[in-house]
Amino acid sequence: MRAGLAVLLAAIACSTSPATAQNNSQDNAQDGSAVLFRNVRIFDGKNAALSGASSVLVRGGKIEKITTADVIAASQVIEGGGRVLMPGLIDAHWHAMLVRPTPMAALAGDIGYNNLLAASEATATLMRGFTTIRDMGGPTFGLKQAIDEDLVAGPRIYPSGAIITVTSGHGDFRQLSDLPRTIGGMLSRMERIGGSMVADSPDEVRVRAREQLMQGASQVKLTAGGGVASPFSPLDVSTFTEPELRAAVEAADNWGTYVATHAYTPVAIQRSIAAGVKCIEHGHLMDEASAKLIAEKGIWLSTQPFLDLAGAAALGPSEQDKMRQVVAGTDRVYALAKKYKIKTAFGTDVLFSKALADKQGAMVAALTRWYTPAEALAMATSTNAELLSLSGLRNPYPGKLGVVEEGALADLLLVDGNPLDNIKLVEDPAKNFLVIMKGGKVYKNSLVR
């Protein structure tokens, strides 16, 4: 009897573990049926020139063959008509649970409703042509599982789980009435829902990092300095100590993955790198010495083209002032990234605004302030995919992303026009992305009448 119960409990545990959910992810089209894109010109995610007229055969969720041959057998044929086929877009800094709710609703609203809201936004994200996102903080594990099981249409999610912060740090959304904090005491609402976790010692950091990994995090996110959207964290402050950051790095390294830190200032950036962090998020207030250090150490910079105060209305006066400081640093961070040839990823970091999320593609186009259209599109596809691969064995979607080549995962967009000539095409995905495919499954086909 006891042996039978043990087997049953083991089966339940296996069926609900994050690893099992990842392994069972529905990359779709696994039944052997094939989809053929015929007569397309390919932007492969890397090269600035389009291919000649080609055919791309997709089977089993992957690109099986790219050829100039006229005829390939397939159960479904999409006539490209000479249009451009390109990889699905990737957003390296997204918050799936925090796009649509207000700050108060995200913290105090009904969890069930907030999850449904996030699911709706996930579908909208996919329909904007973003087939993959790296989620940099929030309780997205359930949403990811629902998408992987094809219960909800949405992008692939590389989840960080809860943001790990310090008392008063960026991500600490408690009220002053919640103080003093008792270590080991009652968790706050934001902690109970998995939005962020407060940790004020290396041991606490280690526990919180391991908890996120236990739930299926592909990377761990800490806030090494102040931020815009938090009420008690001036931009100039440095939060975690080096030993605290190093505890998270060690925990992530033990799991074969990495730590990314929210860091604007030179001190936050340099302390993160000293602790072994592999990716700096934002960096808008960095100086020349920090940029040189990032380049010399081969650290990734995941930054965002913040060019205006759009979305500031959702923030208080002090937060709006901090936002102005960040926007003022945007040109400089990209100039330094180019000067020192830093490995630079693209993200949007949209919070609390459906209207801003609808402009996700416009933020890709905004990169042409500093880069050519081909460089901007490569950053939002193959370069971002390189960053995602840092998760190593914790990668929930093993395989090549961000490219159109044989053997790559079939995340593809058929564009009505040439985005290398006119990158503004990505600003209107409803009109210009005629076909959207993720994992070999067609989620949109405007060519079918």
C-alpha cells in the first residue's frame, strides 16, 4: 500500500515539475506534416543582404530545408510572392505580467484576473511578431506553461521569476506601514504572488535565487541599483553588496545558468561584474570606464531605446523625474556600446501600458537612430538569441532561435515588403506581417481568404 502511494506521489511530482512542463512544451507541428514557404527572399537574421528567390520547408517545428528548387512536397503551401521571410522578433527585456495592469492592480488585484490579462497580452505580443521574450521579473511560470501546452497563444518565455531585491531597493513595493521587516517572518503581498522577493544577506539571496531556479527560471534577476518605477529607490543608490550578488551568481552557476542585474550607474555595473554577473540590464547612466570594463570582460548589455516620457503618466512625480534622467542617458549608452563593441541586446521594458506595448515594433525601428536597419533587425533576432543561449542547460527551448537556417526552430514572419529597406514595416504588424509562425505552427495567415 505504501509502495503504491509512493509511486503515485512520484508520478504527480514529475507531472507538475517545471522541467517536465518544459520538456512537454508544444512546439507544434510535431506530427510530421510540412509547411512550405515558396518564392520568398530570406533575411536570415544575420546578413544585411536578402537571399534570392527560395523555398523554405518546415517540419516537426524546425526548418528542414532551404532550397532554390521549384517543387517540394508539403501538406501546406504558403505562396510568398517574392516577399521577405525573416525570423520571429525577440524582446530581451519584457514583463509579461506587468504590461497591462496598473501598478496597484498588479500588487493588490485578483490573481486570476491578472493572469487572464497577461494571457491576452501574450497573444497580442505574438501577433506583433514577437515569438520569444525574456521575462525579466514577474510570476510568469504558469503563463509560460499554458503557452507551452498551447492552451494560450503567446511567445516563448525565458522566465526569471521573482525579481530579487533588497529592503528599499528597486522592486520593493511594500508600504512604510509594512516596516520593520522581520527576517523569516510573514511575506508581503508582492512576495506571496511571486513578483519580487526581498533579500538582505548572502544567505537570503541564495535561498531566493534557488527558489526561482526550482520553479523553472532560465536566468536569475537581481536589482543592483535604484530604478524608475519603485518609490523608495533613488537612481544613484547601490543596493546589493558584492558578497550578496556573488551568492546569486554561485547559485545560478551551480544550475548552469547566469545572473542579470538591473544596473544604471557605474558603481552598480562594476560591482555586478566583480561578482560574476554576465548581463547588465539598462546601463543608461554608465561612464566610459564602465563601458570599457563591460567590453573587456565580455559582459552582455541588455538595454532599451528610451527616447521619450511615454508611459510616465502611470508614475508619480519622483518616478517621472527619474525617468527623465534615464531617457537623457539613452544616446550615451548606445554611443558607448558602439564605441567599445559591447555585445548589445534589444529589449523594451514596457510596464503598465497596453498602448506602449502596441508600439513594441516601433522600438525596434527606433534603433535606427544608432544602427542600420539590418543591424537593428539582427539585434532583435540573432543577437538576442545569443543572449538567450547563456541559460545553457536551463534553456527551456533548446535549438537555434533568431535565424532562418536549416535546423533552426521555425519561428518565422512573412513580411509584406522589405524591412531592410523600410524598417518602419515592423511598426504595423497587423498590416505588414502576413504570416506569423512559431514552432512550425501558423498563428496568422492573412494570405488565406
